[in-house]
Amino acid sequence: MTISAALHSALSGLTAASRATGVTTDNIANALTPGYARRSLEVTGNTNGGTGVRIVGVTRHADPVLVANRRGADAARGYADTVSDFQNRLLQLVGGTDDPRSVPNLIAEFESSLIAAASNPSAQTRLDAAATAASDLTAALNFASDGLRDARNDADRSIGQQVDRLNTVLQNIETLNGRIQSVKLSGGDTASLLDQRQEMIDEVNTMVPVNVVTRDHGSVALFTDGGAILLDGPAAQLSFSPTTQTMPHMTLDNGMLSGLELNGTHLRISGPTSAIRGGTLAAAFDIRDELSVEAQKDLDLVARDLVERFEAPALDPTAAPTDPGLFTDNGARFAATAQTGLAGRLELNTIVDPKQGGLSWRLRDGLGAVAPGAPGNATQINAFLKALTVARTPLDTRFGTGAITASGVGTALLSRVTQNDSLAAERLAFASASQTEMQKLELEQGVDTDSELQTLMQLEQAFAANARVIETVGEMMDTLLRL
């Protein structure tokens, strides 16, 4: 080997060692950075009789199967987390068994107050307490219904925000596709751009699970699990129209709530064939269009049961057949065709509510009574108590087909809400564990700092060896010049 060849070989070795050191230190510095994949420097020997080494490029190491599995776990966690938050929120609205303001406990409190009033019908305080208990019960159902509507509003608002964010991120990924193609064709290093794109795809995937398909020159296409094309060349445009205030009667089917469109085409957003199944966007649609609707039906059934019990024929001889009963639909008699949203409209009949100028003695003497009757007569109070405690079969069979008391209806409501919350929590725990395990596996396949430190030591030795060659060449040149 000539002196010039040795010098060229050592200089190329120094360059490669310096570049490899930078790559290795980047690996160590970004070991815990989300979306970062380990890099390695690829070198090869000079061809055509040359000496030394030539840098081919930087290779980014990422296991596509592992990344896909981790993304699936991320999406499942996002869906389960969103649904679990809703179910827990609903449980707080209805109230648990240990909450004195819960719907079942307030039904029991109303029953107890009627028993106390019947034992001493002349006691005005007991009659007032019964009216107050009935008013508190209606307020609890109103509160739960209003809170449920707020949750539905939040879901609709979340859909709009997620759609806007999806459009923005898809446009950014389209831009990155173009940059990656350009840099790759020019022979540049695309590793950082690939990291940035992976992080953006992860964000899309949390909202809508996607499958990534590699295209020419490093670009990618994104397809949802349901087959919708989010990105293949140009980014798709999603559109959604948020609703200012959702009401119980507003649904997607009757056109009063917005669906989701992709490039102007309606997407299926529910069921096993949904184009966006899984992820936080699907969870928000499920909450708005299914879970909150079913929960509203449960609350309305409790309200309807209360109203119908006190509208029974011959229950109150002083009231006309067309008069509202003890519980009303915004002051009116209940109509079977207007059950939707009844829990939010339920009111105590104002003629017995002292808070609204009513007279609680009508609980004793009848809702249609114009003057107080015998103070010791508990007949009407006992009739109201019997109406509350008798087992009857509701026309709506959501809580079963058997006869059930008012207290049983409240308990059935709480049981369903508690069961749904528990099931959602279990699914969240499973999804969280799966996500944690997949993230752990991905990290294990990522940057091993111990291995990178060993590589740094080897590069230090290589750097020293090449430097020694240059030093030796210099000494040889000095010796030759002295001859």
C-alpha cells in the first residue's frame, strides 16, 4: 500500500467513525423519545480499486409488525378510556348505593316520608317532608338527565375537534411523504422525517385505527380497519357539523345530528362494519348515538313509572281523569308518545309543592281538594303509598317483564349503570395492560443503551487506530524529507 493510499484509508475511517459516533449518541439521547427508532451507519469498502470505506447512509430500524400491534393496543386503549369515562360519569349522575342523593335512595326516602305522614296525617311538617322528598326525587332525575345531555354535547363537540385534528395531521403526513420522497431520491438521510411521520401516524391511529401501506420512495398510504382511504397520495378530507345543543329526541337517524363524511361521501360509523371502528373517534360517536341514548331511555323509564303510578284511575277521587297526577310532564299529564326526555321534564305537581306555592295537605286530602279535610284521615296518603309500593308491570320492558315496585325500578336502574361502569372499567384495565406490554416490547426492540455505549467504545478505538495511522504517515513523510 502506498503512503497516499494509507492516508486516504485512515481519513475515510476517521470520517466514518465520527459520523457513527454522532448516530450512536443520537440513539442514546433519544432512547425514550416517542416515535424514535434506532439508527445505524451503513458503510462499505471503496470499489474500483480504491482504499478505505464509503458511507452508504443511515438505516432506521423499526419492526413494522411490532409497531402495528402497538398501534392496535393504543387505539383499543383510547376507545376503552373514552367509554369508561362516560360510564363513570353516568354512575356519578345516578348516584351509588352509598349516596343519599342517588335516585334509588331518594325513591326510598319518598316512600319513608309517605309512611311517616300516614302515621300522623295531621302533622304539617310530615306532609311538607313528603312533598320535599318527592321534589328531591324529580330534581335527581332532572339532574341525571341534564348531566347525560351534557355528556352527549361533549361527545358531539369532541367529534368535531377530532375531525379537525385528523384533517390537519393527514395534510401534514401528505407533506412529509413528499419531503421524504425528495430527500430519499437525492440521497439524503430521511430518518428524522420518518420519526416525525411515525409520531403523526400514531396520533391518527389513536383516533382512527389505521393500516400503513408502503408506497414508492418511502411514502405511505393510510387505510382504516374498516377500509376507508385516509391517505393515498393526497390526503382525504373529513367533514362533520357539530351541534350546539343536543336534545334527547335528536338522533343521527332522524337527521338532526351530523354523521361523518369522507370526501363528500357518508361513512358508516356504527356496528361491526363501521369504517372508523375502534379509537377515540368511534367511542365519541358511540357515546353520542348509542350509549347516551340507551342511558336516557333508562332514566325516562324510571320517570314514566313514577308518573303512571300516580295517574292510575280511581287513585285520587278528587282529581278529574284528565288531570295530571302527583308527578307531571312539565305540569301536564303524561303522553305515551312523549317518553323521550321525560326524566328531564319530570316535575312534582305544583299544587302540592310548597316551594312553588302549593299546599302539601293535598297529599292527605287529594290533589283536587279545594279545602283541607279531616286532619286525621290518612286514606289518600295510604293510597299514594300503595301506588308507590305496588308491584306493576311497566309497558316498557327494559328492566324485565315481571311486576316491579318503584323502588325496584330505581334499583334496576342503578344495577344497570353500575354493571356498565364495571364492565367498562374491566375493558379499560385489559386495554391498558395490553398497551403497556406492547410498548414494553417496542422499547425492547428499540435503543439498547448498554449496547450503544459498547459501540461508542469500539468507535473510540477505531478513531484512535485511524489517528495513529495518520500520525505514522506523518512521521514517515518527515523522515523522507530529511533524507
